[in-house]
Amino acid sequence: MDRLRVSGIRAVAVGALAMGVMLSGCAGKKEQKDAAAPGKPRVALVMKSLANEFFKTMEDGARNHQRQHLDQYDLIAQGIPDERDINRQHDLVQQMIAQKVDAIVIAPADSKAMVGVSKEAMDAGIVVVNIDNKFDADTLAQEGVSIPFVGPDNRKGARLAAEYLAQKLRPGDKVAIIEGIPTAFNAIMRKRGFEDAMTAARMVIVDSQSAHWETSEAEKVVSGMVSRHADLKAILCANDSMALGAVAALRSAGRLDDVLVVGFDNISAAQEYMKEGAILCTVDQHADQIAVEGIIYALDILEGAATPQDKETRVDLVTAGDIE
Amino acid sequence: MTEYVGMVFVVASLIAIFSLTAPNFFQVETFRMTANQIPEVIILAVGMTYVLIVAGIDLSVGSVLALSSAVLGVCLVRYQLPLPVAVAASLGAGLACGAVNGSLTVAWRLPSFIVTLAMLQAARGLTHIVTGQQTQYFRPMIRELTSISVLGLSLPFLIAVAIAVLGQIVLCRTVFGRYMVAIGTNEEAARLSGIDPRRIKLVVFTLCGLLAAVAALAQSTRLGSATPTAGTGFELEVIAAVVIGGTSLMGGRGTVIRSVFGVIIIAILGRGLIQLGAADPTKQLITGCVIVAAVIVDHYRHSFRKAPLPTETPSPSL
Amino acid sequence: MSATQDLLRVNGLSKSYAAPVLCDVGFDLHPGEIHALVGENGAGKTTLARIIAGLTQADAGQMHLNGRPYAPTGRAAAEQHGVRIVMQELNLIGTLTVAESIFIGRIPSWFGFVDRRRLHADAQELMARLRLDGIEPDRPVETLGVGQQQLVEIAAGLSRRCDLLILDEPTAALTATEVQLLFTQLEALKDSGVGIIYISHRLEELRRVADRVTVLRDGKVIGTRQAETAPLNDIIRMMIGRDLNEVQRPAGRACGPVALQVRGLSRGQSVRDVSFEVREGEILGFAGLMGSGRTETMRAIFGADRPDAGAVIVGDGDTPARIRSPRDAVRHGIALLTEDRKEQGLFLPLPVRVNISLARLRALAAFGHWIRPREESAVTRRLADALAVRCSSTEQPVAELSGGNQQKVVIARWLYRDCHVLLFDEPTRGIDIGAKLDIYRLLADLADRGKAIVVTSSDLLELFAICDRICVMSGGHLVATFKRGEWTEGKVMDAAFSGHIGGHAGKGA
């Protein structure tokens, strides 16, 4: 009886494991398509977090593009599970060098730490294009390399949103910023963009704290902020996930009607909130185009059709009026 | 009541300090909103207390929470299922994760640290797969749940309090609770006393998974959405709260009510630091210090008792 | 008797820590003599040994070694005089090899480099001399069994100049073969003129090895006897200050119907085809050397370890009980009180109440789940009183109780569970003599109330006093069963060694 019970439990456990493996197997299948065809250039797309909707969109865009241009190049798309896992990304790039790909399009997990390994790749004769998160200019200079950057200007995007917000406020109104992870380059740029526009419009930034890109953390931070600043007029969030948390906090505090919320990234949930009027505006960096632009640019360089230099991708303001 | 003196003292001190230093801290509104933000942590703390009492650990609660809310979101949004069905599916997901944790731990006698560490990864991966890495927005579909409140306290908070009270009663007044303490204190002696430790442990881990799903519901109703990254690092916050409450990581000792005090301490501290406008590194530094300080202050509750304690504290309220 | 005849002479030795431990102790040892020191726990044997070996200093009294005043200030000083001690707890460093352990402190070296070849050769020679050639000198000590480690430690003691050797409970961890080996070595040492002080609580060993026996009780010397001629009962009376006959069971007691039958029980090498039965109202003893399979047999009956073969039948029928776990055994009314109370029996930080009620908690719970606290307190208090458990209240953690009272708590648990068959594994181990007598009376009492009781013990006299029948195990087999009146120490010891002296393997019960 005992033995039966144990084996019963084991059977259930094995079954559950098997199901998990099957599920993840289904998801993993897509990865395995890129058999190398001779003659075609092989482009490696080294991504940041696979857990982030933004990068997911970016990667999907690249895969779609490759599917439509099967004859032009092969794509090897790789990402790291955690946005901050610099080591893993470092290893990924080295793997790509070992596989002798023709070009690497990289969204660096860290704007300084990934410069060295990118230089290794260039020394190995690989074309490197930097997307999304721009390499640190000083570090590039120290290493004596120049790597072309293709991507959005986060600071400009944030400025666009904040300028739109300024139109709804009066000079002297108090606003607060919810930052992303304080050490991340795009988080810093977005914060600066918000600050540029708010200062220019003579608003008062009374508070700025990090919620690490997280919804539930943003809820707690915003909840505390609105208690502290009874006359707060607007909250600028460095991404939409945190904007969702901000809305939840404001709703719970009964302040949703007198505090405006600005987001960034244009995720679908944020669009719903804009329709409801809970979020004022967000910013679309056209994630699906960033990686594609980077790949096209890399192919151009390979063919000698372009000289390496920075290239900015589109950044658009999105308001309730734009969605229908 | 002496066993709660230390905890109450820590909570009162924190409130006093922040009332003096942080603008607009000492208001009913602050406490109401803080209360409404902690139901998921309270619920997880109940499950975690149980798991620690049987000398296990569950590192997967954050991921299981994310998976459960993902299932809820996908059922409501993508498959347009009715709310009760979606809730049942969500609870089922948490229950299943807990059952897998429990059965792997029991059937192969694996350390729960390893099993649940694996589940932490696996459930997070499943969450990304289930959601397609997209935030699920379902506020309009759960309006019935969000509208209920008593004196400004939300339904999830009231449910969390009920679960904590029930959890405490089960722990100290039922045969099951007594068996948990016995197993955590000395598993072999419990087995030789005719108790089946495997069955109890399986139930405890499954319950912890189910409670993670309940916590997911509590969080989702408030945020109106399910993010694939929800609950990241939650396990450590919950374990910290439970340990502040005096539950032993070695098993056999702990109470649910004290764990809830641990949750309250961490919540008030977090809220206070936000209202002070502290910088990120400062917040982390102070949180770390307070966790240690709370444990030390609580240690002195022993001096309220007459006899000095020889070694470990016995489980106070059996 | 002239002073020069004595190797060691001790006069008026006293020592107190918080309370007096030794009180005006006199003792002497001749060269080439094995002098046994016996007594209950706390009688002062070990303290006396430590003083002689220089580990502790006496408060008063003198010692003379070879007629000269002897007052060692430490272990090293004692060793310079040729006095060595091998203690109960091992003193070896697990990661060192056997050879390194033996010669630690004077490992042959050449400009700081260990001379491995010489070390190895020296060790091998010594081990051969001690007939320990089965042990590889290069093996790390921690890979040896406890018994072999003890032998290595003894070898380390003998590798240096040694006139007086003190052995403190050397056989506690040894198997029968190792004990035999040790005794042969002791004989050889004795013949070469070394004086040996031998501390043991196993009286049955003494007659085989010792010349004289000195009994200590409460820090005083009660008397010295010739080992060969002194009746064991006298020695016991000297040790405990009371007569074991007090608890002696009358011969030919009538017992009830069969309560438990064990048929062909086997588990690995330690339990081989064991069959016996025990009746209601009977106390059945299990004797045997360490490692003879007594504990393993009890655990297999109880389902704590799963037997490979055999049947356990509750009552006098023929249908085997299905016992796959302790839980099943308890349901069939069988209880096991383990040898190791602290690790396997008690919940030390928990109150007496919880420890007593655990095995039958559901009876105290409404709807089988909801514990009724008042009833639980009342029931457990009643049981604690009935067994005279000395505790401040039933809320006191059992960790704070003495060994004897802890044992009573475990017994109370099973009494409350209302088990009919009680398996006691070494019920009096580590318990002081007063409490031992309490436990003996309790066992007799339980038997009179119709319980079937099985007791294993390393203390043969204990079994002789309390049992109706005694089974003897050797090498995993049940080799003999004696009724009250049939047994003698010699018969039982012969049976206990029979499995080790060869020839028994095929016999089977």
C-alpha cells in the first residue's frame, strides 16, 4: 500500500514534469528553424530580456522580417532570461563569435560591460550593430572602437510625452517621476527626457523614485507619493507596467481624476487604460522595427552599401486619440 | 500575550518614527492604503509559515503567484471564459504547482530547497509561455470583485485576514497543526509515533501553492492586470516577514499571527521610506538593518517571561 | 604489601566540582594486572581516570607511581611517566590516515618533509604486532568503522612507552570480534608487565578480562573484589546500594494468550529468519552483543524498517498483520520505544503534554480534528501523575527533564495509545539507578495489567531481574531462548558468542 502510494505520487510528479517539458518544448520549437544555407549571410540577434514584452515584440518583428526575406539572410535570435544578467549575454556573444556568424546585432544588457566582447567580435571580422540600448561613448573611445547604433532616442521619446503632459498642466504644478532600474541606460535617458520637458515648462518635480519597472512596486511607491504630496498633479512613469501600478494606487486613493499618468512603451494594457482615460499618453518606439532596422543596416554594411554610423529609429507619441 | 510584545513594540516604533519624519504619514488614509496593498503577502506568509514549520522551504511562491494570475488573465482575455471558471483555473494552477513541489519532495526525499528552486524557474517560464510575454489587462471583467469594501478595506484584505486567523487556529488547535509541529521538530520521532510525515508534507506544500494562487487573485483584482514579471523576488520578502515573526528555518517553531506582524513591519517600513522619499540604495540598506533589528528586539521578549530559556523557545501557543 | 610492589597507589583522593565527585578514594594497581573500575553513571570512575592521566588535578590526596610521588600537571606530563589514557570519545582527526594518527606528534620527517615510507613501515609493523593487520595504514581514519577507529586509537596509545594504560569504556562501540581482539591484546600487554585500568559498565566482560574489580558509588570506593570469585550479584549490590531481587520477577508466572507472533522475519544481514512469540502479561528479554540484530529486529517488527521476508501476527491467529510502516504497527496495537530517545522518541522543545498525547491525538479531538485543550491537559496530567513523571507541569518542555523522566514520558505516550505489545529497546540506557528501578517496576506493572512486553538490553543482569523469558541473538539469528530458572550468565554468553565463533551460519532457527 505504501509502496503503491509512493509510486503513485511519483507517477503524478513525472506526469506533471513531462507536461511542463512538452509545453516549453512547444514554445522552444520556433528557435530551431535556422538551418544554415550556404552563401547567405548569417546574422545573430543578441537580445536582452526574453521576459519583457518590449523585447519580445522586437524579436518577433525580426523573425517576421526574416521569414519574408528567407533568401537574403539567416537569423539566429538569442536572449537572456533576465535583463540584468550581463554574464549570460557576454557568453552568448562569445558563442556567436565561435560560430563565425557574419554579423551580430546586439541590444546590450549593459552599455559599458558589453563593449569589450563586441570589440572581440569586430576583431574576428564580424560586423557589429548596436540596437536599443546605446553603448557608452567614453567606453567605446577607451577601447578605440566605433560601433554604429541603430535605435530610438529614449530621451527624445520621454520629452515628447512630457511636453504633451505640460499642455494639460499649468506652470508651477507639482509632478513626480517613477523611474525604472536606476542603473539602466534607458531608464536614465527617459528620466532625463521627462526632466527636460518639465523644467522647460516650469513644472515642479517634487519626487522621483524607482519602482524597478514593476507594476506592484509602482503601486506602492505611487501610493506613498500621493499621500506625501496632497497636491500632486501628474506622475510620469518610465514604462507602461509601472503606469498600470500607478493607476491602481491612484484609484485606491480616490485620486485618479485629479492626477494625470504618463507611460512609455505603448503596451496593449496601456492602450485600454488610455481609452478609459486613466492614462494620458504613452510613447511608441516601434519595437518591432528596431531589430529589423538593425539587421538591414548590418546587411547593408556587409554588402558595402553603407558606412557605419548611428541611425535613429522612429519614436512617436501615442494618445487616446490615436487609438481606435 | 507577552509573545506579541516585541512585535507590537517594533510596529509602534516604526509608526512613531515615520510619523515624526515623513510628511503626512500619520493618517488613516496611509494605514488604509497600506492594508489594502498587503493581502497577497499576508496570504503567502500563511503558507510559508506552514512550510517552514514542517522544516521545508518554498522558494517558488513568487513564480507560482505570477503563473496563477497569468492563467486568470489569459482565461478572461484570450478565451473569454466566465469569471468563476477563470478563478477556478487560476486556483487549480497554483494547487498543481504546490502538489508537484510536495510530491517531488516526498516521493524522492529531495530537499524542498532544490525542488522549489526548480519550480521558481519552471513556473516563471510557464508564465511567459502562457501570457506570450504580454501584460494581460482584465479590469473590466472583474468589476464585481473590486467593488466590494468594508470601511475602505478591500475584499482581498478581509479575506487575507480571515485566512491568517483560520491559519493560526488550524496550526494551534487541530490535529493537523499539531502533526506539522511534531514533524518539524523531529520527523523520525513523529514517524515512529505512527504519523505519516509524507502525507502531511504533501498537504502543506500543496496548500502553499493554493495560497499562492489566492494571493495572485488578491493582487490581480487590485492591479486589474497580470504582468509576466509579477512577484519576482517575492519569496525573499515573504521569508523575511515570516522569519521576523520568529518562525524557525529549522522547523517546528512558528505562529501565523507573528508572521503577519512580520508582514506588517516590512509593509510599514516600505511605505515610510517611500513617503520619506528615500533613494533606492538607502531603502535597501535600511530594510536590511530593520530586519535584523526586529529579530533582535523580538529576542528580548523572552525577558518578559520569568524563567530564562535554556535553549530554543518552544512553540509558544500549542 | 610493600610500596615497591605497586605500580600505582592512590590515597585519600578527593575532587569536587559543584558537588563532591570523589571522596577519599584509595586505589592500587600492580604491574601486569588488569584492574576494573565499575559503578553507575556519575559514580566517579571517569574523574578518577582523568586525575591519574593528568587531565584533571585532584583537590586532595596523593598518588605514587613505582613508589615515587606522582602528580602530573597535564596529559603530556603523565605520558612522560608512561601513563596513557584512551578515552570513550574518539580523539582522532578524521582526515588523517591511520599511520598519521598513530604517530601524530612524532611523524618521521626529513627536513620538514614527511618520510612516508618510514611512517608506513612503522605503522605496519605496529599494527601487525597488535594483530590489526586488516587495517590499511594509508586509509583516512574517517573511512573506518567506529570500532576500528577505537582500535587505532588504542594502537596509538601503545605505540609509545607505556607502563600504565587506562581504557575508558573501550568496548562501547566494538563488535564482538573486535572485543575479542582487544581482549587478546590486553592479555599480551599484561604479560609484558603493563598495568591496565579498565573502566566499563558491562559487568559480563569483567570476568573475562579483569583480575580485580573496584566498585565506586557516589564518589566513594565501596570495595574491591577478585574478579573471578566475586558473585556478580554482590558487585551489583555494591554498585547500586540495593538488591536487584527487589524487582526480581517470580518464577513460573502464568501468562495469558499469545499476543504477538513473529515468523521468519528477515532484513539484510542483521535480521535473519527470526521467529518467536510473546504472551500477554509476559516480559520477554532480548540479549545479545552489540550488533547482534536486536534493535534491527524490533524496528522490523514495528515497520520502522521494512523487512525482506517474514510475518508478524497479532494475537494467536494465523493471519499476518500487514505492517508496512510504524503507522500500521501502531494501528495493530504495537509500540516501539526506541533506543535513542532524544533522536527518535521525543520532541525535546515541546511540552510534556504534547509528547504524551501525540500518538492518540484524534481521541482528544472533536470530529477527529479539533483538539479539546482541557481534555488534553487533564488526560496527560493524569498519565504523568500515574507514572510519577517529575516535572514542574505538563507544560514543561521535555528537554528539561532527566533521562528517566523522559523515558517515562515516552512510555506514557504509548500507554495512552493503549498498545498491547510494547517493544522496549534499551529502556534504561543512560538512566540513573533510582529511575532504573522505577522503570523496572513499571514494566512489571504493565505486564501484570496484561501487556505483552519485549525488552532488549545490553545489561544481562537487568534482563535476569525483570524477564520471564530471554531470547539470545547472535549475528542476526535468534540462537537460544531460556525460561526463568534455566538461564545462567555462562549459557547466555555462550549463546551470544555462538554466531561469531563460526559454524553457526547454516543453523537457522
